Amino acid sequence: MIGLLGVALALVGLALLFLPQPRRQGGLLIGAGLLLVLLANSFVVVPAGHVGVVFNVFRGVQDRPLGEGVHLVIPGLQSVVLYDARVKEVTLSAPHEGERKADTSIRARSKEGLEIGVDVTVQYRVRAQEAPRLHKDVGPGYLETLIIPQIRSKVRDAVGQYNAAELISTERTSLELFVTEALEKALAERSIELVSVLLREIRIPESVAKVIEEKQTAEQQVQIEMNRRKQAEIAAQRKVIEAQGERDAAILRAEGEARAIELKGKALKANPEVVQMTFAEKLAPGVQTIFVPSTGNFLLDLRKAPEGR
């Protein structure tokens, strides 16, 4: 704004010089205008998220960049180039149906030689303290001259390590990691920090995709049958275990009963009176019996006793 005001004053002063009387005022206006232009070019504002690289006509690019804020420079001797140090992204992809844009997707060859289409988004940012080095080595057009060619190269190298079937199934994550590691190293050498690599889509020929799909379907059916067979085997084993458990329980019960009979026989043998009592109870449960001293060793049957007594 100040620069524009200085230019305007200088032009007005220049116009006054051609008039007969106010030449002195014209000279003053020209001087004031030039002074304002000089002051305007002496200050540089670095916006938020940016970094300034200073070029000196005698010393070249200065190693120390300018941070955010206002900075004083020498007009005509120093100039400042601004670099955006915030996270940025670039997407290389094929246009979707209905879109009007160029096809920037990456074409690569798989391990078996099939053509693979890859859509990728890469996020990156300039390392602020290394911006002077980037300016000397690459310049402001680093996206077109450095980042995009490196992305295409690293994706092609990575795709060539895998078969087409692996790329759309088990090795997609491995492919992304391969590209990330290779690209991160390449960009770091040029003062660019890699933030992330996102594989948006991997396309293989339709004929190959159909064969892979049929193969996967067949493998799934085989897996289903194997699971059913395994479940049947588990059920059969469960029945065997249950039968063995029932058999062991029956054996234990029989052993217990046999042991009980054995113990009962020993007890009866040791106490014959108990045998007689049990025998009497079995023969006539409703008859009352009279027990005599054990030395008599007999039971008195009341049914045979004299009546009336």
C-alpha cells in the first residue's frame, strides 16, 4: 500500500515538472514518492505458516531463513522468496465418471508383467529451517520437478515387487509401507518431510480380477467345508467323551455297590442277631417280637406262644 502511494506521488511530481510554475513542488513530490517506495521495499512480511529465503546479490542465498512476521531488508541488494511450510498434499488419480480432468494416475507393471493402475495421495511439507537449501537445489517449483516424479518412481518400483492378486488382497498394506519408506528417504535428501502416503485405489485388468475372484470364492467354499468337517469331528469327539464318562460313572457305581455289599456282609457276619432281626422283619413285618438276652441266641415267635398268657 505504501509502495503504491509512493509511486502515485512520484507520478504527480513528474507531471508538475512540466508545468511552468510549480516545478519545485513537483520535485518534492517525486522525492517523497521515491522515499515511500524505498521504505515499502525495505520491509517484508512473512505470513503465518510460511518461511522466507533471503537472496543477496553479493552473497547469494543466505543460510538463515526468515520466520513469521515483519523483517527489514535492503532494497535492491536483498530479495525474499516465500515458501509455504504447512502440510500440503498432491493427488495422482484417474478421473471418476463425469469428471473433467486429466488422468494423472500411475501406471505400473506387476511382478508377472500385468498393467496396474494406482491412485495415490501424498502429504508433505517443507522443512522450514532447510528452506534455503531447497531454494538453492530445486527452487519454488519443487512439486513438479521433485515430488511428483519421485512419487511415480517409487510407486512403480514397489508395484513391481508383487503379483496382481497380492496387490488387491493381502499385500496392500505392505505396498503402502514400501512406498512410504522409499519416498521418505528420497524427499528427506531434498529438505522435504513426508507426512503420509495414502493408496486410494489399485486397479488390475478385469479379466485377471474375475479369475482372482473365482479363485477366492472356491477357496472360501473349501474353507467352509473344512470348518463343517471340523465341527462334525468335534461333535463326534464330544459324544465319545460323554460315552466314556457314562461308562466310567457306571463302573464307579458298580464298584461302590460291590464295596457296600462286601461291607454289609462283613457287618452281618460279625453280628448274627442283625441277620435274625432282618429275617423276621421280612417274614412278618407286622408281628411284634421280643428280644431276649443275646446269650440265648434266639428269637421268640409270639405266634407259637400259649394263648391267654
